[in-house]
Amino acid sequence: MFDQIELFEIESPCVGVCQSNKKGYCFGCLRSRQERQLWLRMSNEERREVLRLIAGRKQRIERMRKRQKEQLTLEFENNEDIMDLFQ
């Protein structure tokens, strides 16, 4: 199979929010500490893999946020039911 020639370098996904969580993932770009440190030395293929990993991390975060929102909604609804018992 032929390798595709890259006309442009893959740019860093950095958005200028350079703070990390306890595990070392950046809140802005979702890269790990190692991914951020090695970015300039990575090949385009390695960079594409990091971008793929970032997309998966975004999906997991969105699913987690959705579950938390649903849980909060359920808890709020349950609290209303409980309050009806005391009125």
C-alpha cells in the first residue's frame, strides 16, 4: 500500500488551556503529559494516533457528563417525591 504524502504538518491540538488533572491529562487538549512533551518529535502517523486517542477521550467525557446529568435529574425528581410526603 502507498503512503500518503503529507502536504502540511499536523498542528498541535493545544487550545491554550494548559492545566492538567491528577492523571496528567490537559484540560484543554486532552493530551497526556507524555503526548504533550513528545509532540514536536512525533511523526505525522504518531500525531494522527494521538488525535484519535483525543477523540475517544472526548467521547468518554461526554458520556460521563450525560450520565451525571441524568443522575442529577433523577436525584432531583426523587427529592420532589420525598418532599410531597411531608406536605
